[in-house]
Amino acid sequence: MLIALRLIVSLLPLVLTPVLGYLLAQGYINLGGGEKDILMLVPWMVWSLVFAFSSWIFWRRGHSILHSSWRSAVVGLAGLAILGVTLTILGQLGIGGLF
């Protein structure tokens, strides 16, 4: 039972990504950006992937479910910040072509 609970907690944000995408596309959730609201799924998906992976790592190291969840959330936020800074630096150098 504990294994199932850990899997649910670690994969829930990733599983909710298509639901969030549907709600944004249909206009049930409005973030004020019009059709660009769907682009908010990219950071959400990156964060949820890092969250799921780091939560699995903390699980394998023997951390409790509460401890691994909040640490995984912080690791996901740090990963998103590192990705943003990296893409910004590459864009300023003219390497990325994303910005």
C-alpha cells in the first residue's frame, strides 16, 4: 500500500499535465495570456518530470514520503530555475535561438 501511495504522489503532477492542458485549451482556466496560456504547460511539465525523478531517488535513499515530497518540490523548482537561466544565457549568446 505504501508503494502505491508513493507512486501516486510522485506521478500525480505528471498525470495532471494533460488535464491542465485540456482546461487551458478549452478556456476553463484563464491565465490572462489568451492562446499563449498553453505555453505555461512547458514549465509545469519540466517541473513535474524533475519532481517525479527526484522523488524516486529520495525514495530509493530511504526518505519518508513527506520528506521526499517537499525535497522533490524544491529540487524541481531549482531545476526549473537552472533551465531558465541556462536558456537565457544561451539566448543572449545567440546559441539557443529560443528567445
